[in-house]
Amino acid sequence: MAYCRRFPLNWVVAYSNVNCERRAFRGLMDKGMFAWLPERIVERVQPKTRKKFKVRKPLFTRYVLIGIDRENGQTTEDILSCDGIEGLVRITENGAARTLKPTEVANVMERIGRDPMIKDGTVIKIGQHLALIAGPFQGFDLTVTAYEEGANRLKGDVAMLGRETSVEVDIDDLKISA
């Protein structure tokens, strides 16, 4: 995360052609730009052999984050001329590219790079209390009402506004309450 603050980069988001995120990423890197393509690991099953394997998939389909170094003469036109790039996320139709604050990019990098708070193999029981550490319900406690083994999400109740509200959250947004 420190490199976001150390270099004076203007962060923009570009969208790539369909299924061309990696090609766009490589094109940007070949031009000497700082590009970031966040990915997640997804488990797949080979239909014939039923063998499980893992693949890397882009976290934000069709989007690449780019740090433009204006001090070295980089511009948004450099991005648009890269192979696989279709356009930039803009504020208005004919306006400038939407820029992100370095802190916004650092928060995404931190969130993606953090270790899960609940490790694989942890037993979660119905009625158990867990703390929400991220997402829209951050800071609340959750009482587990439903959990599918092997799933990355669970259902629970959060006490807010004087009543219990049912929510579904990612397992990575939780930690076991002390």
C-alpha cells in the first residue's frame, strides 16, 4: 500500500474489451504504466473427470486500475492506445476521466490482500456470534442463522434500529467474537 502514497500517481479506471483484461493489463505494462488487475482464485470442476482445479479470475470484470505518472509525461491518451482497452470510466460523456484518490486504491489493495479472519476448517455453528469487520454492517455483531458448508457466504441476524435484521455476508467480512 505504501507505493500508492510514495509516487505521485493519478489513478483512473479503464474498461477493457470483453474477456481482454489480461491483454489490456499487459499492454499497459508494456507502455511503462503502473497497472493493477485485481484477481481472485475460483475453484472449478472438470465436467468429465470431476477433478477440481483452481483458476484466477478478474475481481472486477472488464476493469483495470491504472496509475498515471504525469511527471513522466503519461496521459490518458497513452491508456486509450493500448491493446485491449476500450475506454475510460468518465464522470460525464465528454468530461475528463474519473480519478480515484490514492487512499481509495490503497483500501481496495488492503482489502484484497488481507488474510481471511476465519481460517479454512473453522467450525461455525447456528446461533454463534461473530463480529462484522467489513462491509456495510461493519462494527455490528451477527448471530448465525444459516451456513452452507464450503460456501463463502452465510446468513445471520444483526441487531440494529431496535430490531433484528436478516443479512447475508461474505465469510471474509467476519471474525470470531472474543
